Amino acid sequence: MFGNRIKWTKLEDDATELDVIISMGFHKKTYGNFLNRVYLLEEDEHDATLVITHLDVTDYGTYRCEIINGMKDVIIEVNLEVDGKFHFFSKGLFSHTRRVWGVITSISMMPRLYVGSRMLWWPPLSSCMGHGEMVLIGAMLAGLMTEPCEYPITKPRQACGGVKISAGLRNYGRQHRSNSRFDVFCFTAGLRGRFYYLIQPQKLSYDGAVAACKNNGAEIAKVGHIYAAWKLHGYDRCDAGWLADGSVRYPISRPRKNCSPTEAAVRFIGFPDKKQNLYGVYCYKPQS
């Protein structure tokens, strides 16, 4: 593609185009949030494949590739969806999980879009603040002026909209972003670092747990970290440990006696007194 001008853009909701990368021979330039994480694969002279690494939720959408060679102008659009998992987050109560599936879409002809890394990580928002997650698009954003408040039902039942209504999203209507209070659906996916239970000679208070992770060159893990490690990587540990939000949980992928015998789950102990109660701790060390 050395004799061509290649331009990849992302189509925004307002119909504007966001520059991703422009290539003219050996000269290439990336833009904005795509800086240092996108490049052209260029396996041969006809290859205009765009590679995106460290995928972010804002990368979801439609991409346009424009190839200009003399008088010829070829434009192709490619859709990108992400996959992962989201779970229900209820401060001080419990969490349960639902799976959200998606696909990474590409086309067989050149150019195509390729997600070079499926490490997904989102900036925190709303009730997920500090939990290493992002609110799932379409769920209740407990912090926006009026937004729809919804919840998903796959098995209709009386307590959740009635048994005669088909499966789907139940809707409470639009709620005020400041005055209304709801729980939140969060999205989490792969880890860009190491999640682990820190072995210590004795149990710790919350402050002691934070300090222990820091002394180990890490940080105390967030709720999103434990869910990602458990569901996406099969992490299993029958030891209750502190997390950054002050909760105590432990991940079980292999149910067994005294360790979530009935199902695989992230078990929730509660929000114990941070000074009086002593537990282990889960740490997270970001990838350097």
C-alpha cells in the first residue's frame, strides 16, 4: 500500500468522523485516543488492515477506511462490537451475573478491522466509581438528568413484571439523575495486569490490607478485578479477602464443600467494620 493514501476514521453518533490513523507511504500519524495503540498490519502491498490494541468501550462503533490511489477512491465501512461480561452491582447487598455477548466483526476483503488485543478496560462511572468497571450502555446510569431505568429478564416471573410478559428489558421509565436512586449494571472484561490473593502471616484490617498490597508493589483489587479474574480467567480461591470498596468477597470457579458447594460464584461476605474485622486481601498489579 506504499503508493496509496490510507485513512481510517470512526463514525460518531452525530455523523462526524473521528480521525484514527492516516498513512502516506512511510509516513503515518495516529490521533487522539488511538495514539500509540493502533497501526496498519501491512502484510502485503494490498493490506490496509487496521489493528487496535487495548480495546476500550468507546471503540465500539463503525469504522471507515478510505484508500486513495491516483484517481481511484475506495471506501469500505466495518462494524466493531465487543464481548465481555456484565454484572449487577448493588452497594451493600449482593451481586449476581448475566452474560452479555458480542462479536468482533471483520470483512474478508481488504481493508478489514482487527482487534489485536481483547484486553478490555473501561474508565469508572457512576456507582462503579472505583470498582474498575463501566456502566453498560442501556442500563441505568445512576447519575445522568433523566435516563431510562431498565433490567433484563430471561425467565418471566410474577415478581419481575409478570409471567405473561415475554422475556426482555423491563422499564421503570425515565428517572431523575440526581433525585432517583437505583443499583447499576456494570460491564467488565479482561485484566491488563495480575490479580492475586496476597499471602500474609496474619489477617488484616482494611487499612492494613491496603498497605500490604502497596508494600507488595500493587494496589488493593477492585470489584471489577475479582469478577474479571473469576469469570474470564477461572480464578478460584476459597479465602475471603478485602477489596477496594470495603467489601469482603472470594471467587469460586470449582464449587466444593465449604466453598460455594452449589454453584460457581463470587461469594459476598459483606461490608464488615474496617477496623475491627480482619481478613485476607486481594491485590492487583497493573501491567507495566
